[in-house]
Amino acid sequence: MPKAVVISDLDGTLLDATGYSFAAALPALGLIRARDVPLVLCSSKTRAEIEIYRSRMDNCHPFITENGGGIFIPKGYFSVPIEGVESGDYQLILLGTPYAEIRSRFIQLQEQVGAKVRGFADMTTEEVSALTGLSLDEAVLARQRDFDEPFIFEGAPDDNFLRAIEASGMRWTQGRIFHIMGNHDKGHAVNILLSLYRQQFGGVASIALGDSLNDLAMLATADYPVLVRHEDDSFDSRLAIPRLLKTRLPGPAGWNETMLQLLAREPAECFLSLLDQQHLADIFYSALAAVDPYNAVLNSLRVEHGQLKITGVKYDLDAFDRIIVVGAGKATARMALAVESILGAKIDAGLIVVKDGHMEPLSIIEQVEAAHPVPSQAGIAGTQRILKMMRGANEKTLAICLLSGGASALLVAPVDGIRLQDKQEATRLLLNTGASIAELNAVRKHLSMVKGGRLAQAAYPAQVVTLLVSDVIGDPLDVIASGPTAPDNSTFADAWAVILKYGLQEKLPPLVADYLQDGLAGLAPETVKEYDHSLYNIHNVIVASIRQALTAAEEKAGQIGFAVRLISDAVQGEARDTARSLAQAARAELSEMKPGERHCLLCGGETTVTVHGTGIGGRNQELALAFALEIEGWHGVSLLSAGTDGTDGPTDAAGAMVDGKTASHAREMGIDPLSHLDGNNSYAFFQKFDAVSGALSHFKTGPTGTNVMDIQIVLLNRP
């Protein structure tokens, strides 16, 4: 097995950016010592500075100074011959231009260009200390240069000076400050040192960690490059190289977390898993960005010359006495935010019902938080207020209705004679059977005063523009949010057929069963059907859907370097069955791949779970756990299944990531994946697995503000 060798930058990477402390990295440093893994410090710091940190870290390995100017190797460290010179207790491989020549060139270029720059030699020790945050003693050591000169611009960086450095045959780089140097860099020095390690140990797996531009050549040289997050939570965007792993936390805390994961098992095996996790997340977040409700509304709705324009339809705003905004759903708050930015003070009144925790800072449109997926009293109160607003509308009213996934549970108004607890129980029964969203909505619409076109009926004769973020396969208007402003194709007969299909006729609350039976007998009014006059003034527009999300995911995966195949944008059925089908597709795809190829399989839709156990989970976590069991022992396969709304079932997770090692590693830790799956307890599985292993399998995004069903991403790497 290859010998792991770690090469690390110091400032901003292993040392924090303010106090130059590596305390947050002590656990990983301890593991590195225990595992006898060489840790090579590779920095812009001088020999004297690095020796202090080597002593503090109890580090006895070679080190690289001043951005690759010199490699200092303790005498007797390698048994292989070294072409270097003696320098105290070290053998020194000289790569840099002597400091005296660097300094002379710096002054010449400064005068030639007229640049306002100052090097360390132009500063007092106190000035260097103030600039860098070093103590006075440390600043003295920082000024003892051998191979480069740190410098700063007085004002904005002067590109003419930087170009003059390059034209003179010298180089410049940038870490926390600029450096001028000869024809050397960290990458060249690391290559030489790794060659010596390979001669000494045979195979080597090199891990390099850095945070700035001066680390680019070093990272590009390593087998496993790691980019460390800055203290302000950003990354240096100039460091774009293949297979780059980015830390979750900044500075030494990110260094520590990543190194512990890399060295917990064999480096190559663990790194591929971490890198795949990052790629999975990057692809998912690109999909989310494409269906952001705020941008979707801005792209669909605009005001020009006093007219509201949307998909070819125009509304003369001067023709209306009032403009009201209503709606419900998980994505509706961000939709409302966009409408406020477009119409502003033209909005006379507004009210939306959102899922708990999904509010946005609105200034005109009111918000009511309510429960999901089982309706609550707060949802009923909010819906009654919306109905009152719509019933008060007339032909001089423009009503903008905003609907997204989740509205079926949030926009709730039971028909007369049905209590909230009756509707809650009916909803729970249907959810636990694994009924599809269309089946669930067929029942809910026939128990509602607002679904199945009845909101449009309440608003007549007002003009109604409905903007929808679709969370339903195929984007049928009568199913999205249970179709409050669309004609309903389902009937009482269809609703009762769903009850019979799942054997719920004896389990339903008596008031619900009686009402559905009355509907079958023609004793209760049907939902609003096509050609009803109340729908004549309705304009329904889908502004975002799963197709847009998957298109963006395809583009992102391609940019990363994967060959992409879209399996389906209409995935439905049992989560476990989908997991099995995806595993079969992955096996077939792998069999056709050539060594070194990377493929990505994408699909989207909404699966269901038939609940048999008493555990906690959601369809995405259940799918991921089932997939982990299907691919157990496979190499180069990983999956993310997650809800675009950021929640999966009644949990705080959006979904989960797994690979071919998840199930076996869980068993090694005393966690049985099969029993958790059988008990519909996927949330507890991933919670325990991450706590014991330190993995990041549980995928938690928090509320995303959108909802276009679920996405499954499968990454395939053929060794």
C-alpha cells in the first residue's frame, strides 16, 4: 500500500490567519505522528520561522522554505543519495535565487516602473509585525530572507509592476502578501522531495493542503490536493485544478477535520469518498440554484410601460383598482419576495401560508407559518383569511396567486362537517400507505373548500395570475398544490378508489368516510371542472420544475468532468424499488466504462415509502440506505438522494450520501443497516453512522426556499 506523505502550507492553512495557532489541528497532528506519516511543511516562511513551528509540532521531517526556494532535509533522513549542500544539521537542495540578487532586481524594477511598493527590507521590524500580526521576535525571523522578498503595494496592486517582474525572468506569487522570487515554486520543490520519498518507500500517496495562489503549483503536484477554506468562509477561486477537495471548515479546523477523515482509512480510498461527496453536493446545489423561486419569478414576470407581462399575456395595471397577492407552499416566500421587488407599492394587500421555518423578510405581503405535511390549525386560520380576501375581489381586482409544493397541507380549509383532526388522520393514513401525490391529492381535493379549483371559484370575477413551482411529475396543473386555481380531473369516485386500493375504508374517520360516500351519491358538490365559468379569468404559469434542476445538474457534472446520462425526470414508486433499479443501472453503466472514466447518472421525481416500522426517516434517506445495501462492496459508486426543499419526511435532513463502503463500515461499528431499513428508521441509521465514524453521510441543507421534488445523483469512477 502506498506510503502517505502530507505536504502542508502554514499561514491560513495549518495556522489560523490571526493568531498563527495550530491548536485546532492537534487531533490530526497527533494521528499523523502515531501513524508515522511524514508531514512536510511547505511555506513562504523563512528557515528560522519554520524551525520554530517544527519544534512546537515535534516535527522531524524535511521542510520547504520561501515558496520552494530551498529544501531542508535532516541529515541521515533518507538512505538514498541526495544532491545538496551541507547547511548545519541539514542537507540543503538549493532551488532559489540568492536573496541579494532578488533584492537588487526588486529595486531596479521599482525604479523602472515607478511602482509604489515596499519590501520587508524597506520596513522596520515593528512595521513587519504590524503588517503580518507576528510578534516582534517572529518579525525579526521573517525578515531573514534567503530566496524571496515579500512586498506590498501602497494602494491597489500595480499590474505594470507584476508584468515587469515576469518580463525580467523573475516570478511573483501571492499568499497573504506578494512575493518576488527567482525561477522556483512550491510545486517544483515538492516534486523533488516526493521523488526521494518514492525511492525510499516505493509507492507514495501525496496529500497537499493549501489556501492561496502561492500553493497552486504544490496542489497541482499532489495526488490528493486539498483547498482550505478562508476565515471569511471563501475559497481562492484561482485555484481550479482537477480532483480538488475543499474543506468544510476554515483554517486549521478544516485542516484537522479533513486530515482525520483522510487518514482514518487508507488515504486513496478515503479521499475518493470525500471527493465524491463534494462533487455530489456541488451538483445538487447547482440544480437548486437553477430553480430558485426568486429568480424564477423575476425571469417570468415583469412590468413595462404600465403593463404586467407574463408568458405572452399582458395586464394593464391602470385597469385595476386593487392588486392582491395570496399563496401557499414551501417556495412561496421567495416567490413573494420577487413579486414585491417587481410591483412594490402597487400591491394593496397580501397573505401567504408557508411551512414553519420558511419565512423571508417581506415588507408588504403577510406571512403565516403552518405545519407540513400534516395540516394544522395555523394553516386553517391562514387559509380562511386568504379565502376572505379572494371572495372580496371583483372584476377590478388583479389577484396574483403563488403556489408551490407543500401547499396541499398548508392551504387547508375542510368542507363543512369535517374537522381538522379528521383531515389530519386521513392524511396520515394515506402517507403511511405509500400513496402517490396524485392519489393523496385526489382525496384531499374532495375534502377541501379551496383545492380542486375552488380558490379560483372564490375569486371570480377577478383576474387571477397563478405562478407555480412544480413539485409533481409531468407538471399537471390539477395536481400541483392540489390545483386551487385549475380544473380538477378527479372525481369522488377516484377519491374513493384510492381509499379502497389501500384498504382504508374501515380506518378512515367516520365523518370523512361519510362525506366521500355522500359525494359518490351526488349529495356533495364536485370540485371545479373544465369549462366552468369561474376559470375563464385564470392564467396558470409554471415558473420552475424538476426539468430545469436536472438540466443544471447535467451542466455542472459535465464541468467537473463526468460523462452524464439522465435516466428519468419522472421517478416514482417505492423508494426501495427505485434504489434497486438505480443500482442495476449503475452496474450496467460500470460494465461499459473504460478504466479512468467517470460517469454521472441523474434522475428526479418523488418516490414513496410504505411504512411498516416505527422509526423516523424520509423517502430520500430510505432510498439512500437501500442503495447502500444494494451496492455493498462495490468500488467507485456513490449516491446522493435529497429533497430540493431541504427536508425529508419529518426530519431536519434533506437526504443522505452513501457509497459501496457505507453498509460494511456501519456493521464494523455495530450499526445494522438492514434492521434500520426494515424499521423505516433511516434517519437514526445515518445519525449514528456519522456520530461514530465522523463521516458526513447525512445531507443537511436547511430550508432551501424551493421545492421541485427530489434528485438522485449517482457518481461512477472506474479505477
